[in-house]
Amino acid sequence: MQKIKSLMARQGLKSPQESMADLSPVENLRIPSKEELREMREQAIDPQAEQEIINSVEEVYFSNDSFDMVQHELEKLPPELNLQELEEHRDKLKRQQAAVSKKVADLILEKQPSYVKELERVTALQSNLQLAAVICTNARRQLSVSKEGFTEASLGLLANQRRRQLLTGLLKSLRTIKTLQRTDVRLSEMLEEEDYPGAIQLCLECQKAASTFKHYSCISELNSKLQDTLEQIEEQLDVALSKTCKNFDVSHYTKVQLAYTLLGKTQTAMDQLHMHFTQAIHNTVFQVVLGYVELCAGNADTKFQKMQYKDLCTHITTDSYIPCLTDLCKALWEVMLSYHRTMEWHEEQDKQEAAPAPDGAAAAKSDELVVDRSYVKKKLEHGLTRIWQDVQLKVKAYILGTDMSNFKYDDFIVVLDVISKLMQVGEEFCGSKSEVLQESIKRQSVNYFKNYHRARLEELRMFLENETWELCPVKSNFNIAQLHEFKFMGQCRSPSVSPSKQATSSSTPAHDELSLFQQYLQEGNPFEMHIEEKEEETEDVLASNGYESDELEKSVYQDYDSDSDVPEELKQDFVDEQTGDAPLKSVSRETIRSKKKSDYNLNKTNAPILTNTTLNVIRLVGKYMQMMSILKPIAFDVIHCVSQLFDYYLYAVYTFFGRNDMYESSGLGLISSRLRTTLNRIQENLIDMEALGESAGVHGPAEDRKEKVPSPHLSQLVVLTNSGTLYGLAQRVVATESLVFLAEQFESLQSHLDTMMPAAKKPFLQQFYSQTVSTASELRKPIYWIVAAKAIDYEQMLLLMSGVKWDIREIMSQHNVYVDVLLKEFEEFNKRLGDVSRHVRIPLPVSNVLWEHCIRLANRTLVEGYANVKKCSNEGRALMQLDFQQFLMKLEKLTDMRPIPDKEFVETYIKAYYLTENDMEQFIKNHREYSMKQLANLVNVCLGSHINKKARQKLLAAIDDIDRPKR
């Protein structure tokens, strides 16, 4: 009964009385009294009507226990209250309450018998449960007594004994397994220590021990694991073998080979080794090139990693080409050095194992080793050529992957030297002539040199057009051998060896010199040494401060600013820009006094006269010859280009300073037929006449114009019209003598060029020297003639001579004024010549040419003046001789030239005034050096007074016959 009540309490059910008591006071007031309820029960209410009243109750009253009915009804009240409506609503609520209460009461009364019956059953169940608890307690007590008395005492002993036996056997198995497991850990440790022979030996022993306990399933798994470990060891052994391809280590390689011997796979190891070397070459070059390509690309794009090596080589930039090539060769050297050391290791092992073997099983094993060694030896020897071929193909792809036509010369020479060094490595490695490398570098060289020479000609034109023809201050003992471009001639080129030299080096090896593999066996790299030696090349050809002098000499020209504070590197940069340094002007008072007047050489030593452009051409020649020494197959092309450099320089000097339309009319034969032929050849073959006036080189589509260069133009800074400087005599001397100096240097190089020139092409070289180089000094005549023609006023001479009266009747003892004027002009010329020589040394041949021209022109002017005479007596002829003798006497004091040029030209003409008619006719035939006018004057003036008209006409006709072929 209590459980039923507690269940009702948990479910919130109450008896009708309790439910009524729980209502609030307000609600109690509204609940009908007992009498009313009784009356209500007694009243007969229709069940259907009662159900309708209950259904009319609002749903909210059944919602939950916390519902406030009073609040709900108050909120429903309208704003304006009506008593009647309120009472009707209240009556309605009462009816609903009465109907609900009656319904609840009926339900309780209806279920009362069932409630009583169920309560009795619960009470009976409670009694049965209490009885069952007592029975269980007694049973447990009895079971406990049985356990203590029988199970633990008897059966426990048997179970423990059986367990003991099982555990003893298990312990033995566990100890065995533990040992094998520890062995597995030890194997891992040995692999980490790279003790491959020990690991293989231990693994084989463990497999043997595990086979004894193979009936255990765990041991079976362990045996399988040991087999996997052995395979893992082989894999790691293969990785260790691949490491020897780049950095060979004797102890490491010894371990690896011993391990393969234990496995019985010596031949397999050798096959794998060659495969690894091939892979190492590919991976090495790919990684080197990829690194530079990605570095230059400057982004994280991974598209390069998927490229083929050949395509990757095309993405190398010009700036990174040489460093990448050097690193490439360094890396390939490491691979080849490792292969070389591998071969040495096997050779050493063969020597150690060559001892005689014992009989029986050991002998059989020895035979097997002999077979293995023979296989290894053949494999290694065959691999030499194969590996070098792989190296060549990789480097060839790199060489041809970039267009080197626009490389700087020094950079291209570095490339040639690196490849030459690599070919030397190849010859020492396997005796190969490196045909693949030679062909690829030749292709690049021909392409490069063609473009390089074209650019150098354009550069030379630019130099010439900007050249101010000032002295380049070199030391007095300057020699082209001092320039680093010519260092290769005086000593064996190091570190490069040209392909042409390799043929001789292979047939006659130098036993005293170590090979590259011997030099760099332990450390270093031959390609590293190459770069260092290139950087150490220096030269010292410039004068210390523009000229060489002692304290006394400095005091003579102390008004000239010293350039001692100019950095040395600025002085050395005289090829690419005009330095404007002070020219050579070292001088001493004693030297000046001791020198002859005609040799305007103010230097104690004859320092070479050359310009920056001259030095630049010499350097270019050195560079060209350097390229020839490395690449003999293109030697003729290079020598042909060398000749073009000289041709263009000669043509420029002639064009700037020697071209003049007055040559032919002078009758002096200033330009020889050989020189004229040379100039015409240069103009036809080298000078692009169609491009004259253009400032940007040749752009025409014609193929032949691509090989030509526009004619250069003289710099506007060079003034050749100033009489105060003798019409640019200093510049003319520097230009002409620099050309002569250049020709002398070419002469000194002829034997060297001849050795490089192919036999079939040697006539070209001989013709170049005989018809071009040797004509350089001949340019002095036309160039200095212009100065001589303008330095003295010959027209004034003619005017003064025209005012002289020659038909005098008495012998004169005083010469004419025009002679003094002419001599004064020569004295002024001599003085200005001395002024020029203070800035530029005037060599004796130059001063001789100048004086010769001036004297020749003066003498011809005298003859022309005498030829203008209308009337002349014998006394007048004597006066002519007096004037000329006075001129010669004074002139000999000014110059050391002996004999005086064209002296006979004047004397013969004056003496011709005394000839008879017959002698005059013979004179006209023999002396064709005189003009028609001059000869006609002799006939008209000298013989005209005492020969008839017919005889005169005959002589004039003879003169005309002589002149007709000239026309």
C-alpha cells in the first residue's frame, strides 16, 4: 500500500480529499460545499450534457500545474465591466467545476476495488522477496565453506603445477625471441653506423639461428623480418654505392665492396656502380644548371624542374654562363675523379689478392674471385669511354644551348680555356681526342668570331672617329710582349691546353709533369686554379706619370701639370677612352744641345709613338692570335680579320691626313703605284662607300655590305688648318708614326702567324706583308707633303720673283730680296718645327721627309718663277745662279740633309739658258720632269733672240709631242 502511495506521490496523484485541500483559499471559496455536491450528485444530469460541459473547459486549464487560473480570468475581463455578464460567466465556471469534480469523484469510486486488490498482491510479493533473500544468504555461506575446504586446497595445487610447466617452456621461448629481437635492433644500429659487412654477417647468423625455432609462429614472422632486413641492407648498400660516385672514400668503398662480396654479388655491384655513375652525371649537371636557371629567374616557378636538360641549358643567362660552366666542369671533374680513384682501388686490390691460393675448396673459391676480378676490370675499362662520352654530350648540350656571339672577348676566352682544360681531362681520363667537344666549340667559335670581328671593326671606327691623335704615354722600353694579350706567346698557356697541342702531348707525354688526376687526387680542382690564374694576370706598360724623367728633366717642363695623383687604374684604361694624358716630353739641356737640328727628338730614349687606338688594335691582334692558338681550324679566318684591322687603320690615317687632289699636279710621285693599289683594294673590299654619311654602321640587305665598314670621319677636335701648329703636324706625326709602329709590330709577328697559317693559305699572308704592311712608311710622303705645301708661302715667292728685272746689263754682286724672304720662311718653319717637337717627338725620318718636301717645293717654285720671266740677259742668268747659291748656302745651315733635294733640278734649268738650238732639242727630249710651260719659256726667252721662227716652231712642236701622251 505504501509503494502504491509513493508511486502516486511521484506521479503527482492525490486523493480527492487531498486535492480539494490543496486548493488556494480563493479557490476553496469557489468550491461547492458538501451539501451542494450531494445535491449535484442527486440531481440527474445527462452524461452527454456533462461531457459537453467538460469539453467546453478551455485547454489552458489542462496545461500545467503552475497555471494561475485567477490571473487568467482577470485578464479576460473587458475594460468596461457588466455585472450581469460577470454573473453569467461565473455561473458557467461553476457548472464546469461541478462537472469536472463529479467526473473525478466517479472515476475514483469506479477504480477503488482494483486498487485494493493490487495493493494486496504487492504486499504478498514483498513477503516472498524477503524469503528469497534469506535463502540466498544461506547458500552463499555454504558455498564459501566448500571453497575453503576443497577447491583452493586440492584443485588449486594441480592448476598451479600445470601453469608452472607452461610458463617454464614459455620463458625459454621468450628468451630466444628476446635475443633475436635484440639482434634486430643491433642490425639497425650497424646500418646507421654504415657497418654493412658486419650487418650482413650478423643477419646471416640470425637467419641460421631462427631456422632452429621455425616451429614457433612468432619466430617464423621474425625470420621473415630478418629476410626483409637483409633486403633493406641491400637497398642501403646500393645507396651507399651511389655515394661513391661523387665523393670517393677508400674506407667507405672498401666496406661496400666487402659487403657485396659477403652477399656474393660482386658483378651485380659493378653493374650497379656504372648505372649510378651515369645517373650521377645526369643528376649533377641537371642540378647545377637548374640552380643557376632558378637563381637567374628569381621566382619560385617549378616549371624548370620538369624540363629536359637540353631545354634547360637554353635558359642560362649571359652573366651566369661562365660561373655555371665552371661549376659544371667542377662537378663533372668530381665524378670522373671518383671513377679514377675507383679504378685505382680495384687495381690495388688485384695486386694484394694475386697471392697463390691453397688447394681444395679454397682453390675453387679463388677461381671464382679471379672470374669476378676479370669481369670488374673489363667493366671498368669499358666504362671509361662510356662515362667520358656522357660528359661530352652533357657539356656539348650546354655549349650549344646559348648563343655566345655577343659575349665579351675575355669571357669567350675563358670559355675556350675551360673547355680546353676539360678536353685535357678527357685525354688523361681515357685517351680521348674529344671530337664531340671540339666540334661544338668550333661551331660556337666561328659564329662568335664572325660577330666579334664585325663589332671590333665598328668599335675601331668609333675609336678612330673619336681619336684626337695624342700620344699614349707608354714606357720607353715598351714591347707588345708586355701586354697580357701576348703572354701566351712567351710561355706555355696555363692552365689551358689547346686542342692542337693535345695531339703532340699524347704522342710524347711529359714524364716529369704530373697529370691532373695526380695533382688533384686528394684535394683541389683544376677548374678552380684556372679562374685564379686568370685573375692574377697584370701588365705594366704605361709610363709612371705620363713620361719618364729625372729631377733635372722635370725642372725643364715643370710648368706641365703632373698626373701623379691620377689613380693607376685610370691610366691603364687607355684602350677604351681618350685619357688626355701629357705626352712624352722628357728632355735634358745636354740632350737638346747634342741633338742635330734635323732630328727633333727631345727624349733621351726613343719611346714608341702610338695612340690609344694603336694600342687597342695591337691588343685586338693579340686577342685574335690567342684565339688562333686555341682554335687552329679557324686560323685563316682569324688572320684574314687581323689583316682587315691593319687595312682599316692604314686607310683611316690616309683618309684623315693624306688624301689631297693636288698630288697628281705636283709631279712629285708622292703615292707609289703599290700604295695606290693597296688603297684601292682596301676601299673596294673593306670600305662600304654606300654607307658614307651614315652614323650607325651598315644596315643594307646586300650580303657583301655586311662584311664592309663605313669610311671613318676625322674628329672635329682635330684641327688641321691652323698655321700656328703647322697644320696639325703633331697629330699627323702621331697618326703616321703610330701606323709605322703598328707595321713594325706586324713584322715582328710574321713568323708566328706563318706557323699558324695553313700551308695552302700562306701566299695570302706573304702578299699581305709585301703589299700592305710594307707600304705603311710610304704614307709619310703624302701626309707630310700637305704640311710642307702650306707651311711656306710659295705664292708670295712667285710674286716677288715676278717683280725682279732679269734683263740687266751688268753683273750683280747682291742677291735678290725674294731669297731672304724665302730663307726667313724656312727659319720660321724650323722654329715652328721645334715648337711642335716639344710636345711630340719628331723622328729623324719624319723631319727629313718634311725638309725634303719643303726644299723640293721651294726649288720647283724657283724654277716656276724663272719660267715666268719674259726677258732675260746673260747677266740675269748669272743673277739667278747667285740667288740660288745664296739660298743653298743659307739652307745648308738650317738642315743636315745632304745632298739638297732637287738641287740639280734648278741648276739644270738655269744652265739650259746657255744651250744652243741643237742642244735644246736634245734637252727637251731628255728632261721630261719640266712642265711644258717651263720648256716653252726656255725656247722663247733664251733662244728666241737668235733663232728663226721656223726653228722655234720646231722646238715648240717637240715640246707639244712630249706633253701629248700626258694628256
